[in-house]
Amino acid sequence: MSDARPFPPRPEAAPPMLEASLSAVPDLLPFFLVFALLLVPLARWQAGRRELPPAATVLWALGGAGVLAVTLTPIAGAHPAPSCAYGPGAWQDALGPQGLMNAALFGAPAFFAVLALRRPFAVAAGAVVTSAALETAQALLRTGRACDVADLLANAAGALLGAVLAAGWLVLRRTRLRAPLLRDALGGLGLGAAGLAAVAAVLQIAVPLHRDLGVRTPAAGAWSAPAGDGGLALANALTARLYGPQARVLTTSALPAPRFAVTTDAGSFRTDWPAGRLLSFTVVPGGAVVAPGRDGAVPVGPEEQAAAGARFAAEWFADLTASVAPTVTPSGADGASRTLGYHRTGPDGAPQAPGVEITVDAAGRVTAATAVR
């Protein structure tokens, strides 16, 4: 199978938004502080300039800083291709624990925004458009976060609920709105339509959509492929080989050309469909299962790292690496990992497809692999 994309390909299926954020707390806090330092002074200035309630305006800014930090903080080692997932399980995901956390994240700033601006329809519409724009940005910026319709539904539901609760609070306090209700409703409708149309245009041009293959089964908390599809069987088999028998499949997604993406509680991978040849492999930092290779945490030497990568290459990419000597280079933030590159070079020295790159950490564990076939 050929692939016209330049080497190396990009891993698919990033972790869900809040789950990934909680595993990246050291990066999340600095991003939140930066956004807060930018938004809070602006909010205080606008509160004085437009005679807005100072406390509600500042809390709105802090909630917005939290939203931006959680949605835009990059995740180390993950660079997914621009794509956005949708499927029959979106509503179930939106109503699950992850969806409820997303709803709370967007509900708080929407609540305080209505208290500050006293325009509930405009705030609700703006929050929904902002959620759609951030989901799109997660795909385009390639920070490792997942663009998912389930997240959009949960975010929008939380924002709408926050706006409704704030509007009810204003009614109880007998606080007058800043604009007549009909004008606010028409303005919100126009803002929402224009904003969502712009986001849809960007998605159409730059962000491919892919459909999840299955429907979530509440009892097992996992995804199942349609009857006779065989996708779940392949996903489970490869997951056990890559991550160990304890790893659990979370999602299975059909990708173009034909590709099959699987997300597990220990990492994600892509294969040819239905052949099952591995195309990419990643391990989530702090995942439930260690990567293939050594299961210890004691650092090993470069020779052992190279040997671990070679074993992985022989098992999963023998057709691409049998007659190619690897180039071993330091990698990672501290240079302690090693990347084995199996690929031929062109006249200009640039890597050419087909090829493979395999990353091995300081303990001799394979943590990522990408292939162009």
C-alpha cells in the first residue's frame, strides 16, 4: 500500500480532552496562569469602561482562562493528524463522566458571562461557537488533543445550562437585561448561525471527519463494532499484543484509505484495515500498561535501547526493515531516549518512503512508532 504523505506519518486518536489534561498538570498550570494574566486585566478594564459588575466579569475571565488552558495546552509526544470524530456513541459520551466534566468546564464561564453582560441569548450562542472553534483549533494546532463531536455536545450543553441558570438568577434578583429579550434572542441567533457556519467551512476545508465504527455498550464501558465487521476483534487482538492483556479498548474508528484507528487506556495505534499491519503506535504518559520491551524503570545503555527497537521492528515492520540498517539518534526533551530510523534517503539526504521510525525510552521501552508503507 502506498502513502503519498511525507515521512513520518502522524499518529491518530488522541486522548479525550479532560483526561489528557489531567495527565499533563505540570503544563496545564503555566498555560492557565498565562491566559489568566492576559484575560483578567482585560476583564477589569472592560468592567470599568462598560460599567459591568467587576466580580462577575473577573470570574468570567478566570473561567475562560481555564477553558483555554484545558483545551489548548499541548500534550507531550502526541501530534495527531487534523481530524474530528463523530458517531452514534457521541450522546452517550456527552452524558458520561467525561462529558459532565466538560459541561462543568464550559458552564461556569457562561454563568458569569451572563451575570456580567446580562444578555443570556448572546452569551449562550457565543459559548457554543467558542466550543466549536476550540474543537477545530485542537485539530488544526496538532497539540495532541482530540477533536470530538461528543466534546462539542457536552461543552455546548454545559454552556447553555450555565446561561439558563444565570438568567434565572437575574430574574430572581429582578435585574434588568441590557437589551430587550427579543433583540437579544435575534442577535444570539445571528451570532450562532454566522459563527457555526464559519467553523463548518474550516472543517470542510481543513479537518477531515471520521466516523466511529461502533456503539458504546454501557455494561462493559467499551466500544463494539457492528455485527460481522470484525473491527473489535482485530482491535482487541492487536491491543493485547502491543500493550498486554490488561489493556482495554476504548474506541475504534474507521479512517480513509483504508485505515483503522484504535484508542486504548494505555495508548493508541493505527493499522491497515482489514490486514492489521501496524502503521503507528503511541503510549500515553502514565498509561495503565507499560510499552513493549523491558518493564523496568532502570535506565539502560544505548546499545540495549537500539536492541529493543530492533526487536520491535522485526516483529511489527519486518517488511520495511529487513534490509535497512537503522540510524540511531538521541531524542526526547533530555536526549535520553533513542529513535531508530529505518528509511532510505534521496539525493538530497531527505528521508524517503517507505520507512519506519521507532522511539525507545531510557528504560528500553518502545513508546512510539510510525511507518509509511
